[in-house]
Amino acid sequence: MSKPSILLTRPWPEKAQAYLEARYAVTLRDGTTLSKADLMEAMRTYDALCPTLTDRLDAEVLGTPEARVKMIANFGAGFEHIDLEAAKAAGISVSNTPGALTEATAEIALLLMLMTSRRASEAERGVRSGRWDGWKPTQFLGQSLKGKTLGLVGFGRIAQSTAQKARAALGVEIAYYSRRQAAAETEAELGARYVPSLQQLAAEADVLSLHTPGGPDTRHLVDAALLKKMKPDAIVINTARGSVINEADLAAALKDGIIGAAGLDVYEQEPKIHPDLMALDNAVLLPHLGSATIETRTDMGLRAAYNLDRFFAGEDLLDRIA
């Protein structure tokens, strides 16, 4: 019996890719972005696809005539690039890798808090450009986060891990806004205080860290109106989805001193970044490093592979999203 055929649209970490190649007939793309025509051809050619967030699987692609693909094992937790309703209509199962990147993404949230509050990115550029000519009492002064309020927008796995790490390492106070209040035991364990509205949280927070899913309900959740409610030295951190922030409004707020700084790891038109953000010293911009550890990316690949195993064995998926 022939092995099911799988398309990887990007190379995976060695261990995860080797696991897949030992069990399936794997075709590996070279990492260049697939066109819509490429994706439609892949739908007709393979039994399953393993895409990443840069592969847009819209209704037209998923509705490809005479499609062979019946399983999409997404490499990543986010799935805004996949039309889930179209997948369901086409009888295609879809999985993601939600738990694998929790700790690594929380680490990046802390990194961005430190880089913004201590002006590390700006200072490092000063060293490289030759603008630093020695220690001075008032040069590159940042702010301490000890005793400050970390406001978390969303309170899922990554937000809770961020809260635990930030409280232990930085001594911040934890407040959060979410559609559902967490259990009292969880709040007590993390020292977290529920705030009933996003606007109130924005007004109270010294650092506002975003941990919401993408989609129409959260698109441009952070806009000019919300930013104006924040403190003038407040910091915005985004390790969630780029679409959660109106980047033009954020750039204007940073430039005009409405808020103090922002640290971003995700962008709405990724890999394009709003040009107004690029020139700002008080914007720390990372290239989507949230899950970028060898351990995490390996776990993500293996999790996607385990979902494939279960699909082809006729078993329930571990992480079904469609």
C-alpha cells in the first residue's frame, strides 16, 4: 500500500521533518511563497497539506475542482489564513498546533517589555551607528516595570504564562480583560485582577499586552480611540495577531507622544510593516519570533504530524479546528 502524499510548503526542523518523511511520501517546497495557482494544483495532487501562516487557503483554493486533499495540518496555532467554513463545506479536516508555542511566545512578550521599557533596541542602534560616545547620567533613560500594571488583553494559555513570568521576573501587578472571567483559583495563583472593559484596562495599564485571536471580532481592537485612553508613558506589546492593531493609528500615537513605546512581533500585512513604524525609535520591531526556538518549532512540527497520523488512521484529531 502506498504512503499518503504530503506537501510541506516550508522546510521543518530536522527532527520533525524526519518523522514525517519516515511515514509519508513527503514533497518539500523550497520556502518561496506559493501562488494561488500553486495551491490549487497542490489540492489536486496531494492527500494532505502542511501549510504555514503565509499560505492563504481561501474558499477558491479549498473549493478546487477534483481536489484530492482531505486533511490540512497547519504548522502553527493561528489559522486566519485558512477559510474554515470553506474547508468544512469541502469535507476537509483542519488541525493546528495550539499548545506547542505557549512558553516561547510568552518569553518574547517579556523580551519586548524589557526592550521597550529600557529602550534597548534604540540604544543598541546608537552603539552600532557610533552615536554612543560614553556613559552619561541621562542617556537612554528608560523606566522600571516593578510595581507597574501589566494589562493583558485576553487570558488564555499564552497570556497566563506571560503573567506568571512577568510577575516573577519583573514584579509587575497583573490585570486582565477577557470575554470570560477566569476561575478564582487561576486569578489567585497568578495574582490577577479582572477588569470589566478593555477601555478601563487601557487606562490603568502601564503595559498593555495583547493575547487575543485574530478575526473580524478583534480586528483593529487597538485604534486611535483606545490609545488616547492610555497613559503617556504606557507601552503596547503585541505577540498575538497583527490585525489586532491599527498600525497607522499606533504609529501616530507613538510619534505624537500619546503613548511611550510599542513592541511588536506580528504585523497585519506581514512581512510588510507599516512604513510609519519603521522610522520610530520608540517602536521595537521583531520578525515574528514568538515560536522561534528549535524546541518549540520541533514540537509544532511533531504535533502537526501526530494530527496527520490520527487522520490517516481514522481517529479523532488532537487539535481539530474544522
